[in-house]
Amino acid sequence: MATLPEAKYIWFNGKLIPWHDAKIHVLSHVVHYGTSFFEGMRCYETRRGPAIFRLGEHIERLYESCKIYRVEIPYSREQIRTAILETVRANELRSCYVRPVVYRGYGLLKVDPFGCPVEVAVAAWHWGDYLGDSALKDGVDVCISSWNRPAPNTHPTLAKVGGNYMNAQLIRMEAIVNGYKEGIALNVDGLVSEGSGENIFIAKNGELYTNTFSASILGGITRNSIIKLAQDLGLTVREQDIPREMLYIADEVFFVGSAVEITPVRSIDRIPIGSGTRGPITAQLQERFFGITTGESDDVHGWLTHV
């Protein structure tokens, strides 16, 4: 069974400790009620050394997720920023995935979480291509999931909270056992929402389409980056409702996210998308995105924080 690539240290409640010493009590609130709030961001190896992509925006979203659930993080934004940079440096990682997590720890074990302490950890480890070694170039085969994303006013999808990923697990597991790499969920209205951990873009007739926050999606930071890069390239980007059938007749479909980066979708429900290969708009956006993250191109938007 595959295991997480280990690093040396984890930042745990204010200090770096050995990887295997970062433990919580089995009766911690998070274990029983899913009360964790986290971010996932990539650190890229650039010509100037390791650099984290859109660090400030990830930290801000972490605080916003916690605010929705009335959680007070016991550290300032600057302290969290320093902890993230310190964790990457201490582990001597040139490129990695970074996971800060805030959670309700060991205290009172009941639905009311207010009696439980708020704890914070930051981990970093090496992580390659999220959906497979050839996914970025060759694309992936996906399906429409039988599981919907949460309806509005049930589970807030703009919060990146651990409990929401029970739904994501159902989507992903269903896809895998049926021979697909990933699933796409619809929302309560039967319109396209997102993948288990990715936002979605469609290219049709030279224009890009993506759905709005009202489609029960996470407000993706990579999603926002792709909108800006597409506009830099002179592409029209339309944020609107997307019916399921629009996926099938699209010229291109691709996933975006910190883990998945920009991954083309070559088929949905065994229906080839466009030519069934990575399309030209997807390739153009990949080139622009990875040009910035590798340092080959100018970071005109100021997205990189060098470690």
C-alpha cells in the first residue's frame, strides 16, 4: 500500500517537531466531527530556488474557512506565513506540497465544539502529478458522479473544511472502482459543479467557460489564476451555469487546482472530448502557468513567494 512520502519535520502548535511525533488524541473533536480547516499549496523549484505559489491567498482562504465555522486561529497571518516557510526550509525541500491544517483538538466530545482547543500544524512533502505521471500531457478519463455536491445552505463549499471531503471521497471512489481517474459532481440543480478536488473549465469556439460560486464549488485559487492567465492571452472567460451536456460537446475540458494544476480531460462517460487529446487552449495555459511556476517566465502577477 502506498504511503505518504515522509519529510523530517512538521510545524506543530508553534514549533518544529520530528515527523512521527506530530500526533493527536483519539478523542479529539476533529476525529469524530470533521472539524479541520486546511489548505493545499505547491512549492515549485525555480531558477531562484523554491517558491510557493500564491502563499498569501492560501493563508487568507484558511482564515476565511475558519471564520465561517467560528474558529479563531491562535496565530496571526504573519506567524502562519513564517511557519510555512520555516517548514519547507527545515525539510530542505526544493519542490513540494504544503498542507497547513487548523483543527479542534481534545476537549469536550460533543457536537458543540466551543470547549475544544484550536490547534495548528504545517506539513510539507514531495508530491508529483496528482492524477498520474502522464495526466498533464495525455489527459484523463472521467465520469459524471452519481453523488451531488452539497446544496446551498447545507455544507458551505467556500470553506475548505475536512468534513466536506467525505462527499469528495464518495465521488472519487466511485470513479476509481468504475475504471475512471476522477468524477465530476453535479449540484442540487443538476448543473456541473466540480471534481472531487478540482474546479472545471470548458473551451468552446475559442472561449472559456467556468461556473460560479453558486454552483457549490470551492473558490479555487488556481481557478482564479487561470482566469487571469486566460485574460492575459486575450481569451474571453465566461462565468455561468454549465449544463451537463455542455461537457460532452466542448472542444476542451480541463481540471484546475493546486494538486492537479492544469490537467486535460480526454473523455467523460466514455465520450471523447474534442479530439480526445490535450487541446490547444489547455496547452497554451499550461505553458503560461508552468512558465511562471518554474521561473522561466516573468512573475508579472507577483504570485511566487521565494522560500
